[in-house]
Amino acid sequence: MPSGRTAVIAIGGNSLILDKTQPQVENQWKAVYETVRHIVGMIKAGWRVVVTHGNGPQVGFILRRNELAVPEVHDTPMDMIGADTQGSIGYMLQQALNNTLRDEGIRRNVATIVTQVLVDRNDTAFQKPTKGIGGFMSQAEAQTFVDEGWNVVEDAGRGYRRVVASPIPKEIVELDAINALVEKNFIVICVGGGGIPVMYDEQGYLRGVPAVIDKDRGTALLAMGLKADLFIISTAVEKVAININTPQQRDLDRMTLAEAKQYMAEGHFAPGSMYPKIEAIVEYLEKGGPQALVTNPENIERALEGETGTLVVPG
């Protein structure tokens, strides 16, 4: 793929925690530096890079701290938790990028933008919240949260869990600021956790809402808004596969938009795993995006050279 173009890359929140049994901040730093090393490889190859990130585990940590702190400290609403994680994860990525670029002798500015994303108050997701947040709990513990106004569901025999709406992102409020920084050759970190969900109130003012935007859909919207040349989803697998965990499993080097929609309809992708990623790519390509790439962090540079990963193209 030619250099000198803009790539928007989404990295998962779980990729910042390599070992779930060792989630301490010092270990998160190690994971961040490992991820950043591959992003810097893209920059060295001539790409202008915009980075987004997940925040699922980090949101869970803050929710747990809230539970343990009651009644000593006030509770934290979901939109503020989203802002908190955008700041903390953005800081880690920003510092790691600065330091790694310095080691490579590259002078580039890096900036993190706390990003709001507009959602529709009439989105049907608000009528049926499905996005699990926080840890699992007993029925008695769940009732406490129900009494506080949370939606709680039983989760596949693993216990009860709080759920919030996951509305479709409509507009990135800070898009012009992000685009201005990209044009100035900044490396930009933004739309963390899919963006902070906001909507307009009756007076036309922006207000945060207790919801979670899918990180890959938020990133797809960003890539469309920036007219990016490439949308990358950095995930846990080297390639997208169909007929997974069967003798007929096949890893895909390339997939067209039509094939992606066919595989989705045939049920090849798990709802809580690969499906939303392919769904985001489909939306990006349908709205004029030129190409998307799926691979794991350690193979990003090889995938950009066409050696691995799954490239998804319009046709």
C-alpha cells in the first residue's frame, strides 16, 4: 500500500491488558508500549495515523471502584467514566508514542482529544439496553442496582450484570478539530471507547447520556468523516475466519463487501466478537470508504505490506 496517506486504527481495550490476571497499571504500560511500537512502524512507512481505542476493562475498573467507595465518595455517571478513560488511556498512548518516536529519531506532535459523539434520542437501543458493563453479581446484588435505576439482566448462567444502551453513532462533535490536527501532521488519539455519547436536550444543548457506543462503529464514523484511505481494526486474531472452530475453518486474506455481508447473514461471525467489527467495516465501505484491514497488533506492519491480515474492499 502506498505511503503518505491517512490510516485510522482502532485498538481494543483488552489489547492494553495482556494478562487479565495482572491488570495493574505498570503492566498496562508494557502493553501500551508494545502496541505503540507497531503504530510507529506505520508512521515510519509514511502513514498519517489517527488512533482510537477501546475502554471496556477500564470502565469496569472504575465501576468497581465506585461500588467499593460507596458511601464515602460520590458515584460517577457513565459519560464521565467515558471521559475519564479517554483521558487516562489517551495519556498513556500519547506518552508512549512521544517516547518511541524520539527513540526512532522522528519529530512528530501527538495530541489526545476528548471526543463527544452525537446519538439519536429515538434510537431503539434506548428501549432495550443490551451492552454489558461492570462485573457479574448475585441476584441479591443485582436487585440493589435495579433499585438505583439500573437495567440488569441474567447473563448466560454467569450471573447478573448491568446493561446500558448501545446507540448508533451519528456525528463526531470534535471532527473539525481532529481533522485540523491531522492536516497539521499531528498523530491524533480520539474517539476513545467509541466516543462519549451525547444528545441535544430540549433547549439545544449537548448533554451526556448513560450509554456505550461500539468502538468500531465510532471509529468507522471517524474514518468516513476524515475521508481516510484505510480503516484498520487491530484485534486478537491475525485474520478473519469463516466456519471457525470447525474442520472447514478458512482464514481469509481478502474479502469483498458483498462477501462480508453474505458471511454476516450466514452467521459466521460471533455477535460479541467479530460481528460488530465486520458490521462497522461494511458501513464504512458502503459509505465510500476505499479499504479496511483486520489483523492483530504484532502483524500490522506485515499486513500493510500485504503479507497477512484480512483486507476488505468494496468489490
